[in-house]
Amino acid sequence: MPDVLFGGTEKSKGRGVAEVKALFETPNDCLGIGLSEIEVTRKLSADGTSEYFLNDRPVRLRDLHILLHKMGLGKEGFWMFEQGRVDQVV
């Protein structure tokens, strides 16, 4: 996924980290965690490592998989694909 990192220009220095955040509403505390919305963050470093956060607290990727599955974003639900990967799946 190095294509998501800003490589720089003649006038601007490149960045070694890319970050994306997704905000989900959880009406009626459908997850049973006492929150009306949650924010999921992924930080990708130039060395290929990723860090994951739930409401700005570090979590394991596995924990996010479980949470997203509870929200219906699992095997039987909706899926998100990174840029450029849709044609590979199709």
C-alpha cells in the first residue's frame, strides 16, 4: 500500500505515514458498549506496519474485525476495499 503515502514534490517533503478514519453511528447502543458512535482509525507507516485505534485508543486488528462483524460489516455484510483492489476482486 505504498501508493497511499505522499511521496513529496520538488517543494514539499514526503510523509512517512498515512491515516484514515471512519466514523460509525451505533444507534440505541446496538453494540452494547455504551457509545452512540465509534471512530475507527488506521495508521500506515512507510515500513508497511499498521496501527489500529478505536476512539483514539490502540486496539488489535482482530478486535476491530470482531467489532465490525457485530455491526454487519463482515462476511455476510458490506465490505470495504482499498483503492485499486476492486478490479482484482472482480
